[in-house]
Amino acid sequence: MKLTRYIFFSFSFLLLSCQDTCDYYRTYTVYDPIYNSMESMRDSVKYTDSREINNPGKLNYKDGFLYISETEKGIHIIDNRNINNPVNIGFIVLPGNYDIATKGDYLYADSYLDLVVFDISDISSVKEVNRLENNFENYYLSQGLYIEERGVVIGYEEEIVEEFIEDHDCNSAFD
């Protein structure tokens, strides 16, 4: 009887102590938003020297000139009156720009929350003449890209996180 009891307890102990454990590493990426104030971006708009086109977006043609959006950066102005020799003549720094249109002597462009109007009647001296602030605010709010206290999301900082997980319940290891 003692031998049977000893074997029973030994066997029970082995069953309890032989459960699988699932220790593992988990690696994932966290993207933290980078914010900038709208005031800072509004103050940075200017007409400057031409620069290389790296990430072209929308294109608009008006009176021999091409207006090419540089996605999120601004607008290139190309003199295309001689189609055999186009000349990159200037760049409008306009953060958050994706879309452009022209009508009459005006170039219309988005800049994050704002609709910005430029006078292009004198192509050597392009000037901002109007700005409809927060015109696209609803879009940025609904997408979670704008918080009034912090500003608008202009990018993301990437962080790779590695964790060691000690888990004694293998069934929940990958839930």
C-alpha cells in the first residue's frame, strides 16, 4: 500500500512538473506621430530657387508653365514655353501640399488644413495672396492627424521593440 501511494504521488508530481512552458521573444514596431504647429508651417511658405524634383505628385499646365507638386514639400515651377528645353525656374515651399489647380492668374494648393492661393501673374515673383485656414480640418480630425494642442502629424518616428515573455501557459502565447 505504501509503495502504491508512493508511485501515485511520484507520478502525480511528474505530471504537474512536466507541463510545457512557452517563453518567447516578441518583436514589433511602434510608430509615434511627429507633430508640427500650423503656425510654424504657415510661416515657412516662400518662393525660392528651383530644386531637384524627387517625389512628384500632381501636375498642372497653364500658359506655358508646368506646376508640379512635390508631395508634402511644395510646388515646382517649370518654364515649358520651349518644349525642347524646359527650365526649372522656381519652387514654392508649401508643407503638406498634395493637390494643385490653376484658374486665371491664381494657383490654388492645399497645405495640410489650409487652402492657399498664390498670384502667378508675375512668375518671377509668386506671392501668397490668400489663405483659407482650417478649410480641410474635418478631414484631418476624422483621420486622427490633427490635435489642436499639438498640431498636425507630419510624419512618424519608428521604434523597434523587443520583449522577452515568460509565459507558463502555452495556449495563450500567441493570442
